[in-house]
Amino acid sequence: MPTDVNQTPVQIARDQIDARLRAAGWSVQHKDALDFSISPGIAVREYQTDIGPADYLLFTDRQAVGIVEAKPNSWGVRLTSVEEQSEGYAKAKLKWVTNSAPLPFVYESTGKITRFTNARDPRPRSREIFTFHRPETLKAWAQAPQSLRTGIEALPPLNTDGLRDCQITAITRLEASLKADKPRALVQMATGSGKTFTAITQVYRLLKHADARRILFLVDTKNLGEQAEQEFMAFLPNDDNRKFTELYNVQRLTSPYIAGDSQVVISTIQRMYATLKGEPLDDAAEEENPAERAWQRREPLPVVYNPRLPPEFFDVVIIDECHRSIYNLWRQVIEYFDACPSSNDLEQVA
């Protein structure tokens, strides 16, 4: 869309933010023409608070849940420098509605770059995200007993029965890293030490104890995906007599369709890219490790917003053989998701 040369940087940013909010399922409205019947997710411009108008106030099913602070995408503007201002609006008293507690979800955005803070986390801090979360996501997060990071911080001590020393070390150090709110971790283990078993043990603990909703297990070849699926099917927790797949739904992705009740999704990075783009994928593309292709391009593949697979779709991303896959060509596929990434083989924890 061409930009009007007479528009100010602030108006350009607002227009871009409007477009991103609408793409994520929000109905953008002005405070003087507010209609809650249009959509379950409403983003209200210039909503009045006791400290002044907030750029956008977010409502899900008529409940205020968050704010967006808009800033121009101009030289010298750093979104991290306006977090205190955003927090002030989140804590302010709202006109026309009652908010007894601060709003939990806070965004700063230029329309091109967006940062997000979840005040329900034990140690809230902002992070850059691909775009705004969907209204149904914020509603679910607001109603959940605790945030994912709160659940991670409360993970119980590891039951070490049946685990090798190297697996115990890997899991305990990984969880220490996650509890310290470090968004990325590298698990480096020797061949034959049970890396996939270790990863599945961690997945099990996150689903059972931290209330993780959905976890992505990324591989770079179809063969590795099939092996991972077999290991999930065979995995027997040391604190339950039922197999993993009797407790949780595991889906290996062979088409663009992801079942809504899948709690673990196994996919090649090639198929996940095709799914995000809404494009078909030749099965042969999953047979070969993409990092070994002589024709591999050096520029990252572009990724665009997919409302069927929004960035918050996965809580955690585990990347198998990450040293072969996450750089150059495929990095944007992983960074699209607003999730905690953990990689087998990028802080090293084991």
C-alpha cells in the first residue's frame, strides 16, 4: 500500500499498527464510535485514562486486557525506552469501565517492530514478537490460572529414576536456564546418549507441570521426524504407567493441517515453512537435509503472518540437530513463533 507523502511519522505508524491488529483478528475502533457487538476483540484508539489517552486499549469480550503504545518508526526511537510509559497506561484508571487491577498485556509498536510484556509472568520483561497476539489468545491467557513462565518457575524437582547422569544434567541445567527466563538454550549431548529421550522427558514435564499447551518438535529430514514419532510413542514416564501418547496427543505433520487438540507437533522445518506460507510441499523436499544442498540460497526465506498458525500457536519449540538447520535459510521460520526455543545439539546448558 503506498504511503501518503503528507502523512506524519506518527500517522504512518498508526496506520501500520491498525493493519497488523486487523490481521490478527482485532476490530480497530475509535472511542467515539465504539461497538462491542462487532467483534470479540476490540482495539480502541485514544481510550481515555486518568493519566491521558492510551494509544490503543484492547478488549476481549468487553473486558479490558491490554494496551498498545504507538511510536513512530523513526531514527533514534527505541521501544525499550518507552516501557515505563506503557506500564503507566496499563496501571491507570480507565474511563467508562472499571479495572481494579493493572492490565496484564502491554505492547509497544512502531508498526514494523512490536514488543510485548506479560505482567502475569513472575519477572515480567519485554520481548520482540512477530506481530500482535490474537484476541482469543489474550482471553485464554487472562483466564488461565498462571502464565507459562510461572509454571516453568514452579517445575518440581526431577524424578531421576531410569535416567542417565548425562540426561539428568541436561534436564536440570535446561530447566535452570528456563527458570532464569532465558529464552534460548542449547543442549549438547554425545551421540548415543539419548538426546531425543531427554527432549521427550522435558516435553512431558512442561506439559504436565507447567501447563504448556502445545510444543513444536522441529527436525530437518522426514527420517528424523519418523524416528522422533516412534520415540514419543514408546516413551513411558517414570511417574506414570501410561505411555506418552496415551496421555498427550502427538501429530507428525504430513500436510498443512494441524489438529486443534495436538499437544506435540513433529514437523520438518521445510514443511513448517510451507504451512506458514500456505503452499504445497513436495514430499521429496523432506528427504534431504536442507543444509547440505549445494544450491541453498543465502538470504533468509521471507515469512508472513498466517492467521491459522499465529506466532503464539506453540509455547515451546524444540529443534533437533539445530546446528544444521536454524541459520541462514530457515532462521525466520523459527523466529516467527513467540515461543521458548530449546535446541538439541543458543546458550549452552549441557
